[in-house]
Amino acid sequence: MIADIFIKRPVTAIVISVVIVLVGLISLSTLPVAQYPDITPPTVAISGNFIGADAQTVEQTTTTAIESQVNGTPGMTFITSNSTGSGQSSITVNFEVGTNIDIATLDVQNRVNVAQPSLPDAVKRLGLTTRKRNPSIMMALALYSPNGTHDA
């Protein structure tokens, strides 16, 4: 019965469809962010420079000292680090999904401050940076089939 009305009056069907789409777009823009789930783990990045040091020296004097202090931060899942031959030390601390990134960043910053007295003077002069990162997209994929089929 409803289908007959839309078949006999296509303009009415188009107008109703456009209204539904507009209401959906307006609703989408007013949807609160809290409705979106956290899908990526929050991370805190720590970086510092030890000018003139090789990778092994940076690792032994800077990276290891910071890692030992930061290890055990509440909500932490794992730590990754990288020490380069140009004197750069980069440490990334990953936390469980749902961890408050602001509190985690403050906790990591406090632990880095505890480690600072044991760091070389060159690193202390240049300072360490602690930044929070909360990536929004984990991965984007684009699939293409040269022959237009859906199977392998």
C-alpha cells in the first residue's frame, strides 16, 4: 500500500528521500564525540638529543635510564625506543585503550623528571620533550580488483 503511493508519486518519494538524507547529515554533525569508541591506544612520546654521541652511547646513557624510570607507569602496555647515530633518543610509551592521556602524560613527565639527574649534561642542557599522541585512525585500506570481481 505504501509502495503504491511512492510509485504513483515519484516526486514525493524523491522529496522524502532528500529530507531523510538532510536530517541524517544534520544529526551526524551534531553527534557528540563521546559516541565514537576509542579504537587506538593513546601514546606518549619522549625525545631528547645527545649531540656528538653515537647510537650505543645514547642508548646506554639516555634511553635506558629513561626507560627504566618510565617502565611500570599505570595503564602502560609496552615501550618502544630508538637511539640513532646522530644523538637522537626517541621513546614511545603505549597505553591501554581508554586510559586518560592527560593523566598518563603527566605521570610519564614526572617519571622523566626523576630520571633527569642521571642523564649526561649535554642531554640536560638541550632538555627532553614529552608529548601526548592520540592517533585517530589505526589503518586505512584501499582494495582494488583489476578484473572487477569480488573474489581472489
